[in-house]
Amino acid sequence: MVTWQADFYHHRRQQAAGRVLWELLICDRNRSFQFEASCPQSEVNSNWVAVQLQLAGGGNLPDVIQVFRPQCLGLIEQAGRSLGINVEPTRRTFALKQWLQEKQYPTVVDKPPPAPLPENLWGEEWRFATLSAGKVVEVFTEQPIPILVMPEFLQPINLGLASTVSVPGVVIYGGRQSMRLARWLQEARPAALNYVAGAPDGLVLEAGLVDRWILVTFTDPEVVAAGRVYEQRKQESRGLHFLLVQPDDSGMTFSGFWLLGAED
């Protein structure tokens, strides 16, 4: 499968006549292929993007184009549809972001304040947990889990983690809402789950391109201390962590499992 990563944005650069200049940057995952083109804002539309995609491919279009910036997602999706290319919204465009940073272009996008998780999805209990890096993949690939998300690039062996490293995570016991919560999470596309200090402290789920959700809040000193340890362990595991949803603590049935990682 051929995958490109693309960005189309103005980056505050101006043409001589004072018109805003938009730039299209396209690369593959290892930047062995790079393409760039620009146009004035008056010419910005999905047809222009489609033409540039065809020029970039030279007759060999990709299967998937990954996009991290919400402002250009719609245009690239329209262009992709016209050419039969799937467009995947994802924060994980590492090669493209590296290129943008080298050009001194911003890669951080504005995010809204986190919103509370819908009440009809609340689980019954939750807890912090850990798994050794050597068992993360083994334990859950052997289980009949309806929703299992383990991107290859996040698997411990590909991050160079020793098998004894503790990978932190959060387990939610959803009770009767377990599968409903797992399906909602799958649609939300979890990216990271962070402990955030505040009044109260809480866990914030980063999802989609810019979505943020408050999964739980807490004030108990022991839970706060556990949240700090959770973040420390994330640093030790190179950002790798997980989210597990199951009906109860019997260990017999699972609803969903996601490997998560640091955004950049």
C-alpha cells in the first residue's frame, strides 16, 4: 500500500503583490519522495489540489493520503474522492511534520478545551495499570477482542523497548456500557491519554485531529500520585501507553484495546 502525507496551508507567507500564498507539501513515510507546489489564495480549491496530486504521482497515485491539519482536510478529501484516493485524518504524520519543522513552518494546530465524556458512555470503574513491554502484543493478540488497535509503529519491538519496561495504561470497566463505549472510542480515534493536573485533576483523551475528551476527574491524593507515576512511566516507555475497555474485572471478556503513543 502506497501512503502519502500531505499539508496545504498558507504559513503567513506573502507574494510580492501582497496576496496570500498557499503551499502544498507531499511526501511519503520516509521522505524518499517529496513534492511541493504553491498557488495564490484566489486559486485555492479541490480541483487545483487534484491536479497537483496527479502531477506529483506522475501516473502512480497513492492508496492513502494522511492529513493532520484540519484546515486543509476538506480540500484534500474532495480532491482524493475525485481521484479515487482514500484520505486518512491522523496526527501521526511524522515525516511530513519533520519536513515542515525543517522549513520552520508550524505543526501545532489549535485545539478546543476538553469536553466531558457523554454521560451515556460512563463506565462503572477505572484504574491505572501496567504491562511489561514484552507482553503487550502477546497478551491481547491472543484474546478475542472485538476492537483491537495496535499500529505496527507503536509496537514495543519497533520502538526499541526492552521487554522488561513497564508500559502504563488505563483500564475502564464499562459494565453494560462496555461495547457502546468501545465503539464510541473507535469512532473518536484515540491518539493519547494524558494525566492533567488541575482542580480537579483528570485524564484527558486526545482523539481525532484536535478532539479532546475528559474521561475522568479525581481529587483523591492517592489517585493523583498514581496519575503522576503514570505520566512518568510514559516517559520511560517512550510515550507508549494503552487504553483497555472491558465489562468487568473478571479478565474473561474484553471490549476494546488501543495502543497509544506520544503525538510527535
